Amino acid sequence: MAPVCPEAKLRKLVKNMIYPGVAAYLLDIEMEEIEKALRKQFGKRKAKAADLNFGAAKAGYEWASEHSPRTFLTSLSG
């Protein structure tokens, strides 16, 4: 997996957004909703921050989809 953010200082700030991406996958929340929430939170003036945070959330979502934890959770409930 490629780094979430190319700059080490910024990577430290956005790494906490990987979890919402994983949670979105597990809870079947569309990534468009995550992006909409981030854009609302950061506003137009901080579009770069929203982009970086959404990139981290998207990386978490993609990681979860590749490692299929949803299948594991479904098997526990059945």
C-alpha cells in the first residue's frame, strides 16, 4: 500500500482518518458520505486538509475491502 500522505509531518496528522475508512467499510457507509462530512467540517478554505483526510479514509476503506473483515464479522453472527 502506498503512503497515505507523501509528507511525514502531514501523515502524522491524517493517520487517525484511516479508522473511519475501515469503519465505513464494515458498516457499509458510502465513502461519498465520509467525503461530504469532511468537506463540511473543513469548509472551502481548507480544501487541502479535507483532501488529505479523505485520502486517508479512502486508504482505510480500501485496506478493509482487500482484507475482507466484513466477511469475518458476518461469519461470527451466523
